Amino acid sequence: MWLFLTRHGEIDFVYDVARLDERLLLDALKRRGAAVRLVKAEEVLAPEGFGNVGVIRLAARSRVIPAAFTYEANGGLSINSAQSLVLSHDKYLTYLRLREYGVPTPRTYLAFGLEAARAAAEKLSYPVIVKPTDGSWGRYVSMVKSAEDLETVVMHRQAMESDLHIYLVQEYVEKPGRDIRVTVVGDRAVAAIYRIASADWRTNTARGGRAEPVKIDPELEEVAVRASKAVGTYYSGVDVVETPRGYLVLEVNGVPEFKNVQRVTGVDVAGEIAGLIIDVVRR
């Protein structure tokens, strides 16, 4: 019997776009006998429109955060939790939490303007990575090789929407032309892929990067699970890079895409996540 029940005894599946990831997870939940109520974000009136258990599959921070907090304010359960989604949707907050929990991650500074960004770049030494605090698929992520390049990037962002007027300045980490996306479910790293760069130095598969399966070693699993736990997610996609210093965690994704991980590795990632969701709801 569910510990938490919506008005109709269902788990809310909250989405805006039914991508392949959402369809896979929805099918996996139904195969395991879960009663699921589809909640399309554009059609729901909060707070009354939400039940007591919500699986949040919204990509935009402007939607995912209020939806998650609504479930918890109603005395229910959000998966992932509202706090973990706040942290995972802000790269600087993620960095602070990783640092607090001793998870290895590249050195990073937050800058609100050009002078602070220059100071950060000088501390780190060029080249540096400049990125927004929120975003995915490598959008607005720049490799900056000089003070002149930095000024150009900052001035360009200043002419754009205000959300881009804040800058993460991060050390550039030499990597073997790839990074690793690890899907963490509970206390386990269930599957992982290499994301291998094509023409772009960024490895995102959305930018044409190639995916290959990864054999997860104990060190990789340990660092990925620690990162997920630090942010507080039930399940996540953890981006890791191989360096001479060992594995470094770049990001923790609280609404992760996993279709490529499932396709490339053959692991039933959706099934693993669905099983976890059912276990969490039953506790």
C-alpha cells in the first residue's frame, strides 16, 4: 500500500514535453504496476491541481522548482526533492555543496561583472571556462583564452537576458576528448557512457558528441554516488571528467536525460529509476 496517495491513488507524472526519456520512464512505472496520473504542466492549476506524490520531469528551472515545492508544501513528496532540484539547477550552488562534502570538482568562482571575472581568470590562469549558473546541452559555455576574449564574452552576455549577467569562471581541465555521464540511482551507479567530442571541444551529445559505454570502476562509482548524495537527489545524471588528479565532478543533473545511456549500455535505466521511485513512495 502506498504511504503517500493522491486523491485518486496515483503517482503524478509531471511533464511539459514527452521526450523519449519521459516515455521510457512512464512505461517502466506502468510495467511495475504503478498507478500514474499524467500532469501536463501547461494544463495544471497549482496548488490544487497537484496530488501528493509527484515525479518531476520538467526541464526549465522556472517550472521545476515551484512544482517540486508545491508537492512538499501540500504535505506530499517530490521526486527529486525540491531542495535537490534547487541545488542541481544552479551550477554554483552545486559547486558549493560538492566542495562542502569533499567531492572533487574543478576550482570555480562566481562573478557578477567583468572586473570580478577578470580577477577569477587571473587566479585560475587562462584558458578558463565561462558558463551561466543554469543551463544544459552546453549552451552559453565558452572557453576563454585571454583577457580580451573574456571581455568580449561578458559584454556579449550583458546585452542578453539578465539571467546571463552572472558568470561561473572555472578552471579549464585537460581531458582526453571526452567526459563521462554516470546515471546514479539511489546508492548505485547503474550505467555510464563516454561522451566523446566531435569537432566541438564540448562533449555534449546534443552537440554531436559520440557516446560509448563505460565500465564503471569502484572509484568512478564512489565519486558519482557521493556527488548525488551531496546534492540530495534520489536519482541523477552526474557528469565526470578524467584528469591527472583523478575523477572530477562537473555537474549533477536532477532531471537527467538517460535515453542515450540506456541505448548505448543496454541497461534498463528507466526500470532502475522506476523501481527506486516505487521503493521511495512505499517507505
